[in-house]
Amino acid sequence: MGAIQNIKVSVDAVVFGYTPDEGLSVLLIKRKSTPFKNSWALPGGLVKDNENLEEAVQRELKEETNVSINYLEQLYTFGDVARDPRNRVVSVAYYGLVKPDAFEINASTDASDVAWYNVKEIPDIAFDHHKILNTAINRLKGKITYEPIGFELLDKKFPFSDLEKLYTTLLGREIDRRNFRKKIVRLNVLDELDEKVSKGSGRPANLFQFNQKRYFQLKKEGIVFEI
Amino acid sequence: MGAIQNIKVSVDAVVFGYTPDEGLSVLLIKRKSTPFKNSWALPGGLVKDNENLEEAVQRELKEETNVSINYLEQLYTFGDVARDPRNRVVSVAYYGLVKPDAFEINASTDASDVAWYNVKEIPDIAFDHHKILNTAINRLKGKITYEPIGFELLDKKFPFSDLEKLYTTLLGREIDRRNFRKKIVRLNVLDELDEKVSKGSGRPANLFQFNQKRYFQLKKEGIVFEI
DNA sequence: ATTTTTTTGTGTATAAAATACATAAATCAC
DNA sequence: GTGATTTATGTATTTTATACACAAAAAAAT
């Protein structure tokens, strides 16, 4: 018979943040301990015996970065034999989306530093974290076209141009402003508020808010979101 | 500091088979050992220290059912604290598709019996395997609409009516035969063969074959499969 | 205070895609 | 050979996607 299994289980988190100016960023920590000491890495760590996987992710994020997540979803499980140089570690990766006000971050226990990195300027990172990150970016790009998760990256109230810019950034192509607006409005998941915002020059923009309740209602009726 | 982690890692497989007559079936094994002894369950088991996750799935399937898989994809990782009554076990679930000639199955090591069950007639099954199975069914239903994986469930050469029936079965709704055919033909991933097949009464049907090479070519060019 | 620049907001015409629908051809069962 | 069964096929209509330009509101420049 075979020996007792000797595999550890960890979680890793790809936390995305977005601002219209900076584009899409991801949260990285600087490792305090070996291996990859002082290298940048995705936040994460070993799962405790008595906590669920999502709880482990939330705990690690709290411990390492002090960020609170409003959208969290399992991404993929990475289990290659040699992905950790010390032991066999199977890592269940999650990705999360945070609103711009989460850009206040603080390193603590396991991390000597925490920072947002634009996804176009990712440094060398530990383990197979590049692979995890790329998987997450592709998932996000795909998912925003058929689930309204883009709103999780914007402020609660936002001008239409922010939404449009988010989509052009994430999809990496130009979008016709009028057609895009028509499409979103037709989906009927945005409430137009009686507030305006003006940033810099130009006509002030009306603010919108995502109506999640209405979205869930429509989803239950079988209406599909699609960009 | 916390104690050493005591979590086991397993894999489970949801293997789908399909025949035009029986519809969609899933492969179950009868457990030889506790817990859930003599209960039906998804094939699977603990991962060995020196094998990758996919290798573990293939090995367990070979050991328990003697089925060979032509399409295998990671589904989701189930890690709730109490999902196994003995220890903490995190299970990485996969789903696979097999062609009808794989319906020759044999129980061996860990299983006292193996059987195909129609997805509409699933018995009580062990652990959280119902949850895993439902996740797999939903994934399959979703995926066949945007990736040409349905062909993995059919014989290499098949009449158009088989494909049509597969889609009506999986999607659970009627499909207009002419429009469906037009759509598939337009995708340009099927080769029409110079062979006919006649089953029972009626005009003999032309056989088709999925051209995977052409599909990958088109995919690289950005053409999307969509039903 | 007038002009220029910048950003928001909006409609229509055209092209493409999805849908609805019926009849003839080939074989089998009787 | 008559009727039943299954395959094969085209067109008209509706819906959806795309392309495209100018006015309104405010700030910045003069």
C-alpha cells in the first residue's frame, strides 16, 4: 500500500482593482519568508483545518492586505507536482473584485509590503503565480461579457463613461459609445440617478447605479446579460 | 502558532456518456469501503504525492472503471469543512466526456460495481456528490453552447440527427432542424463524408465528422463557436 | 464676455443574424 | 405499391447589431 498522503492545501487570491485613470490593477504582497523571500506574490496561504476555502481566502486577505472584497469567485485549482519547491502544495485560486475606495491597503503579518500593480506592469512573481494571474485575467475578460460583474469594480454611483472605459480597457478594443449605451440601457439593470458629476472640463455626467435586485429578478426570468 | 495542517486532497470525476436512445448518462461506482460502504458514488480518490491532479483522475478512472476519457476538464474544487465525515478532504472535481464505445465498463480495485445512470435517474450518492454532479451538468449545458465539445460524446462519424438530438437533450428544448443545421454548417467545422447510414426506416442519413484541426485553426483566427 | 475646447447625450438608416415555416426524396414495413 | 418514417433543403419576416454626426453643457483660454 502507498504511504500516507503528504500534500498541503493553500488558497491564493487574485484581487483586481480598477480606476479609469490607472486601468486594471492587481494586488500583490512582498513575501517575508522563504521560499521567494522578498519576492512579490499573490496573497494567500495554507488553509486551516476548520475553515472553508472561501473563509481562508478572506482571512488571508485581511491578514496580509487589509482589503475587503465585495465579489469573490473560485478560479481554478493549481496542483502541479513541482509548483512549490519545498513540498507538494495544491492551491485553490480565487479571484476578487474590489471598488476603488479599497485602494487603502496595509501590509501586516505575512507580508512586508503590499501594492497595487497595473496588470500591464507585473514584476517577477513567486511560484506559478504568473500562470494563476493570467488565468484570472482571461476569466475576468470573458466573464464581463456575460455577467454584470464590471459594476463591482466601479464606485456605487458612476457616470456612464466610466463603465464604457472599463469595458474598452478590459476587452482591449474600442466600443461605439451610442450602441454600448443602448445595449446596457436595454438590459434594464441600471438606475439613472438625479445626480450629476463633473470632472474636469466638459458637460457634467449623469450618475447611474447598478440595480442588483432587478438583475437577479431578470436573471431568474431567464434574461441573459450579454455585451 | 497553529498546528500542522491535516487536510487530504482527492479528485472526483463526473464522466458523461451519451446515446441517442438513452440520453445523457453518468458513470457511478459502488463503494467497497466505509464511509458510505455499498453506496453509489462518483469515481475518485486520494491524490498521490508524485502525480498531477489530472494524472490522479485518469489513474482512478482506470482503476475503478476501466474507462478511457477523450475529454477531461477541471470542474470545481469542493472543500467544505464537513463534506467528508471522517477527515477534512478537499476534492478537486473534473468532468469528462466519453464516446459511446466506452460503454464497456468493468469494476475493479476500489469499486464492487460500476454502472451508467441516466442523469434523470440518479440514486442516492455518497458525500456531496450530488452537488458535484449538478455543478457538472450545469457546466456541460453551458459549455456546449460556446465550445464544440458535444462531438466528444458522439461516435467519430455520426448522422446530423444525432447531433441535433444531443443538443435537444442537453439543452432541454426543441431545436428547429433546418436552422440548427444551417448554423452548424456555417461554422465550417464538420466534414460531410461520402458514407450513409440507415437505422430503422426512413431515408438513410449522410455521415459527418468533426474536423478538430479546422476548428483550432478557426479558433486561433478568433472565430467563435456559438449555438 | 466671447470663443474655443472638452465631454456628455442622443436617433436613424443599413447590414447581419435569428427565426418561422412546408414539401420533396429515399428507404422500410406491410 | 401504398403508407409510414426519416432525411434534406430555401425563402420570407423579424430581430438584433452596426455604422455614423451633431447639439448641449460646462470649463478653459483669450
